Amino acid sequence: MNATIIPQRVVDAVRRARRGVVLTGAGISAESGIPTFRGSGGLWRSWRPEDLASPIGFARDPAAVWAWYRWRQGLVARARPNPGHEAIAALGHRDPGWQVLTQNVDGLHTRAGSAQVIELHGSIWRVSCAAGCGRIAHLDPGHVEPEDAPLPHCACGALQRPAVVWFGEPLDPAVVEQAWRAVEACDVLLVVGTSGVVYPVAALPERARQRGATVIEINIERTPLSSHVDAHIAAPAAVALPALVAAL
């Protein structure tokens, strides 16, 4: 394990932290073979994700939307948490004060062993009533329905939809409040594999810095956040995070 890629000041900050937060985006799951949402590998047939992951798309063609999500569920079910996910879980095992905020809907943090995970955009393994009755159901990742399976229905009779945040929809205010509370109370914020451009999530690192936290970005590329953090580590999450844990 090459711990030398981690600056000593980063190791010291993480070692001293009593309340740490890890904010993750699509980059960490891409290292498990899950295509990024906006990348060319994320396309399905001739559709754009924006045409499917939206209330308008679901109203227009719920069968196409469900076929796409079942295809995505198959990809996720075959994927495995990578060393980056496992290192984040190790931080939580080392100190229960660590929390995970993720923009990903794949559930890989939980599968890796992280106990405190806030899923900002929902989960691909939950479904909700499309008519808004409030019922939530959980899917079995071990049994993914084929793309052409009958459309799922809620107990109230309405169609069910994936319980994820779609284009044009706001995040759940209660979930956003949890995220704000977490970053306002943390000593260290690790921002991993996210572009830092989608609000309100993109505002979380700035809020953490305003409250005195050390903000560390781990991303193979520079982002709009890079010039505003205390340290930028230009390495894959699956390399940098295990190296950080090994250095503690």
C-alpha cells in the first residue's frame, strides 16, 4: 500500500477527527464497474438518462423507465464494493463518529459495511408509490426482475416507481437537513469522486469549511471544488482511501 500519496497533514487531520464525514459521488462506484450517470457508458439503447429518470419520462413510458432501472439493477447486483468503499467502512469501524453521505443509489457503502449512510438521492433497491400514498417497499438485490417483467404496483393499486430523486425533483428536505447537520458538526470532510456541481449537495463542503472543518478532496481530476479545499489528492478512491487508512 503506497501511503506516501497521502500528505501527512491529511493523516494528522483524520487521526485527530472526532466527527468525520465522507461525501461520495459516482466516481467511487465507477471503480466498481458501475457506469457514471452522465458518461457514455451509462447510456441505454437510444435513450438519454435525462429522458428516463424524470417524472415526465415515467408518465410518458413507465415500461421503458422500469426496463432501464432493471438493467441498472442488474449491473449493480453484479458489482462489488471496491477497496475505496471498504476503506470508508474501516474508518467507521475505527471510530463510530464517521458518517457517509452519498449521492449514489447503488447501496455499495452498506454492502461494504458502513453503518451510518445517508443516501441523498435515494436507493435503487427501494420503490415508492407513484401516486404518492407514502408506501415504501424494499427490493431483493439477489433477485432482479427481467427488463420485460410486469410493472410493479403498490398495495393501493397505483404504479410503483424507483425511490430515487429524478431530474426536476428536489431532494427530501429531511435528508438534506441530516446532511447539513452532519457537515456542520464534523471535524473533517472527505469529498470523494463527485464533480461538486449539483446543488444543494455542492454547497456542503463550503458549509463544512465555514464551520472550521478540514475539507479534503479525493478525485482523479480537478473539479470546481479543488481550489477551495485544504488538500486535493489526485488519485483513485480505491487507491487513496486504503492508503489513508493504512497511514492512520
